[in-house]
Amino acid sequence: MLRRSFLSSLAAPLLAQKQKRKMNVLFVVADDMNTALGCYGHPLVKTPNIDALARQGVRFDRAYCQVPLCCPSRASFLTGLRPDATGIWDNDMDIRIKHPDIVTLPQHFKNNGWFSAREGKMFHMNVPMGVGTPAFQDPPSWNHNGSPQGLEDKSNGILHQLTPKTSRGAAIDWMSVAEAKGQADEDAASRAIALLEQHRNDPFFLGLGFVRPHVPLVAPARFFDMYPLEKCNPVVNPPGDENDLSPMFREIRPDLWNNMDMDEAKQREALRGYYASTSFMDDQLGRVISALDAMKMRDNTIIVFTGDHGWHLGEHTRWQKRSLLEESARVPLIVCDPRTRVRGKSSSALVELVDLYPTLSELAGLPAPEHLEGQSFAPLLSKPKRRWKKGAFTHFQTAQTRGNGIRTPNYHYMEWRSPSGKIEEELYDSRKDPREFRNVATDPAYANLREQARVLLAEGWRGSKA
């Protein structure tokens, strides 16, 4: 009896110490990543490492960015502010210009004793022109601010230009290379593994930003070999599908419509390049996860995998982003917290990238800063099927047009506004028309639903919280 009491007295402090141990965070963001992934049901794309994460955590099936463009999206989820608050609507804007004193997500962890490190693209980086440079990567956020190097479309290979009229960084080009060495994502993974080795005894927040599958679509040949061209089938859209889209919306980057003038053969090449780049990125992620396992750190590491926004692959004849439609606004999101018993489950709850800051703060036991405009979805990690917020908001703005969109569990409503006050509307019945082929905004049968949507959009995100 005395021996048992003695052992118990030793075990109690050890247990308390373990419980108080800070959780690590591996925060992975892929660039221009839509849900063309195995775990999201894509019939062709091979992503074994992302799929494994989905089996070990919770996959969110209705996660949305706040702006379908790199810089404003990242500025939003890394500050916890929505785009009207960040004031950032286009690329190439340093967040400190608008918000010199903001505490970012990684900075919040840094300020509370975590080793905060970046490898790769976290804040905005022009790809491929800015790869390997520290531009816009916000030094106050990090203890270590790493900029992996990459040859990208300057690699030793043939660059196949599918849209030669489009400028570099937006053009759909692809290149098959001999090996992963020399690519930014390979270097990012290698640097991340080295950091894990160096700081395995420190609580860390590691922001790992992959640039694939952003164009140019560069990957080793073995990943292209996974996807025979005859299996890369272009999207089939109904005749006249674009006719009921907002004319204001159609004026946003008109060069991205009509399949960017790619014929069927070129579309197959573009799809193969995107799929190969995705599988290459997945392979590099797998290297980092394997290193975590080898160092026996998985039981103390929260892992997040997401994209900064989606990407059209020919839906509605559109490619790339800058669209409020589903393929551009929806993102993959997988969260693995080893402390929860929920494994391999999915959630259809509406969540937003702006929710990541308060969620990770809660999971790490940190108080959420007062400025945050998202809502922690930590409760969904233990109860993925529970009722959640009423709507998710995505916006896009140019000098000529403002687009505001809200998704509810059953429909998607958009309004497009011009500076003169003109309004154009789109409304899609998500239950009957998940691919958003039929705009029912002027259908009398949907008049009541349209009015409800207008009210919810006007109420804004505060009125949609769970």
C-alpha cells in the first residue's frame, strides 16, 4: 500500500507536466490548391499523404476562403481579419502598411513562448518570380524566416506554354523535370525537416508553405507519368452555361474564360500538369510527416492542411481564381489533433479560413486576441456533425466591381455591385445544383429564398455565427 502511494505521488507530477506541455503546430498551406484530392473523392488524383491525414483527423467538406486571391486571402487568415478590415484586395501588399501593429497568427504563438518558423510561402509571394526571396513574409511573425530556393520554370527542361498570351505567373505552362532537387517545395520540405530536428524539444509553430500546384506546373517526370493524357478528361459544361452569370463577374479577367483559348488537347495537358504538381506537393508533405513520426512528435503536434483559395479547372469554361463560384472559393481543410478520439471523419459544417486563428489559439490553450473576426471551430473536431454557423462569406473587389457572396447549408447567393450602384445577383440551389449551373435569382419560385439571402448577406458574419 505504501509502495503504491509512493508511486502515485511520483506519477501525479509527471502527468501534470505532460498535460501542461505545449502542443506543437504544423501549419501547411498549398498554393492555388482546390479539392482535386483523393480524400475529397477525386477519381484520378493520387495524394496518399494528404489522404492519410484525413484518416487521422477531420476533413472539412465546406471550408471557404474570404477572398479568392493569394495575398488578400493569406492576409485575412493570418491576421484573423476579414478583407474589409484588412483593406487588402489585390496582390503585392505588405500587411504592415495597413496594420503596422497587428499580431498575426504565428506572431501570437511566438509571443507566447513557441518557436515560430516559416519555410516557404506563408504571406503572399509572387510565383515564380518571387520564389526564394523574403518579400512580404513579415519578419515580426517569425523567430526563423526561411525562404526556400527553387528553379521553377528556369529548371533544366522544356517549358510547354499552353497560354502564350498570358503573362508569366498566370500563364498555364508545364515542365517535366528529372528530379525533385532544385524545386522550391523540395527545398521547403528539407528545410522544415532540419528545423524539426533542431527544435524537437521546443514547442513550435511551423508554417510550411508549398508553391505547388501554382503555375508554372513543374514536377518530376514520375508524377506526370501517373496521369496518362487520355485519362485527364476536361470538364463538360452545359451549353450556354455562362449566359446567366453576372456580366460584371464575367468582366473580371476576361482572359480566364473560354478555357483561356485552350483546345481539348491543351486542356488535357493543363489538367495533367495540375494533377502532377499536386502529387509532387503531396510527396513533399509526406517527407515532413514521416520525419515527425520518426522523431516521435506526432502525439504532441496539431497538423493543419489547407489551401489559400480554390482554382477553376475549366468549370463554366473558366480557369484559375478570382471567382466567387464554388471551385474558386472552396478550399481543402484537414485538421488533426492527436488529443481527440475522432479519426477519419468529415464535417459538412460551414467553416472559413478566417476561423483558423481562433481555432488554433483555442487548441493551444491561448487566449484569442480581441481583434479576431472568425470563430473557433474546435468543437467540430470532437463533434463533426453538430449544428454550426449559418453562413460562410467570400468577397472579391476590383476598381470596377465588388462581389459579395454567402453560402448557407442549402444555397449560395452573390451580389455584384458597380461604383454607380448597379446590382446583379446570382442564386444557386446547392441541394439540386451543386455545380452551380443554373442561376435562379430571377426565378419566381425562389423569390422568398432570394429575400432571405439578401437579409443574411446584409447582416454579415456576426449574424451568422454558431
